[in-house]
Amino acid sequence: MRRTIQIRPITRAAFAPFGEVLDIDGAADKIINEGLCGRYHDRATLDFNKGRAGVSLFNAQKRDLPLTLNMMERHPDGSQAFLPMHQNPFLVVVAADDGGAPAEPLAFVTAPGQGINFHRNVWHGVLTPLHDPGLFAVVDRIGEGANLQEHWFDQPWHITQTN
């Protein structure tokens, strides 16, 4: 039996159990820089155990759909924010926890210019740009100890676009 996941547009409400959608939706919280810049304040809940926030750059290879999902991962000691350094949408795959393993995954596609922040310990797929370039700024935990758990599926999931 083929297990299929349909991709849907990402919304704040649908993604809330897993993290935050990072964008400039709505009015700016404050106008700064001589009135020329809107500040959209405190959009992500950064959460780290025994470490500090760090900013890294990831340069991921573009993926094509349909996509086979063989593995998901989570970071028990820190949240992880992905901020695209381009205006292209990307694929976000998440799952609730089911006894230490991912439950049935959900797949979302971001709008151009949106980023996301995974809450600490949320199962998610790997960084999946759908266009080149795949350059992202990533804010996550820098610190001692392992902060990665992987789960490999016995039977893969197939991710397809909605019609």
C-alpha cells in the first residue's frame, strides 16, 4: 500500500502545533529607521536547553516533486528557525509525536518570503527547497551534546502536490 501525503499551503493555525510561520503578515509592530522600516517584533519562540542561539547558513539542493520521505528528525534540546535568503517557496514536513516516533506526517508549502520556526522536539523533514537557490539562514541551538534524533520509516511516504 502506497502512503501518500498531499501538500497544502502553510497557515499559522495549521502549523501552530509544530511552530511558527515567520512573515510580515499584518501591520508592523513599530515603525523605525526614520519611518522607513516596519519592525515585526518577536515572531519566533526560540527555546534552547544548555546552549545558546547561533546563526548558520545552509545551502540545500533543490528537490523535485513528487518526493519520497524516508526519514524525519527532531531536536530535543532546541527550536530551529529557517529563514530563506530568497523569495521562493519551500516544502515543510512535520509530524506529531506518537510514542517516540513520528505520527502521520503533514506537508506544507510556504509562500514566497515566509520562514518557519520548529518548536523544540518537533518531528520534521529535512530542509527541502523546491527552487534554486536553496540558501537559508538557520537559527538554532549551539552547544554540547547530541541534539538530533532520526526516525527512518519502514515504509516510505510519498509527497505529492495538490491538484
